[in-house]
Amino acid sequence: LNVTPDSFSDGGCHNSSVEAAVAAAVEMVREGADIIDIGGQSTRPRAPRLTAEEESARVLPVIKALAAELKGTGAVISVDTFYAEVARQAVQAGAHIVNDVSGGTLDPDM
């Protein structure tokens, strides 16, 4: 679930509001998704890199709301980040998995 305005896979259609992102995730679970991977940073070639604070502002409200919405469903929430601080905050907000596309190489604290 990309909550970026410049997503290459969905054109940024889930970043208009927390409610839109949560509705999209709930629909994914209804259609059979077991894991919802929430990313706030584009990894497309030449995409500008966000700061950890910018990424947190995008993903944390969605993770908090989605954790409440999906409670008891068995669905798993993943955060797609290479920042250790975003990962920590996301787990505190309700994420179960950290998906680091860098394999821990971009943030030494990861």
C-alpha cells in the first residue's frame, strides 16, 4: 500500500487521506491479502529521498488507523522503510514486520 504521491505502481491513489489508505487496505484484506505492506517512500529510480520525519508523517497515521481497523482479523501490517527510527515508531504504532529494501545497509541503526 503506497502512501506516496509519486507511486509508480498505483499513481499515488492512496495518499489523499488516511481514510482512503485504510479503505484500500481493508479492501485488500477482504480480497485475500494476508500482509499489508505500507510504504511512504518511493523507491523508483531517481526518486528524491525523504527524511525519516517526512516518511513517518506519511506512514504512521495509516499504520495506527489500520491496526485499529484490522484488529482481530489476523491480517499482518508491514512497514516498508530503511530508517531505523521509522521502523521503531511503526512497530509501536502496530506494524508486525519491517520490510527494509536495503537489507539494513542504508541506516546503520537498522
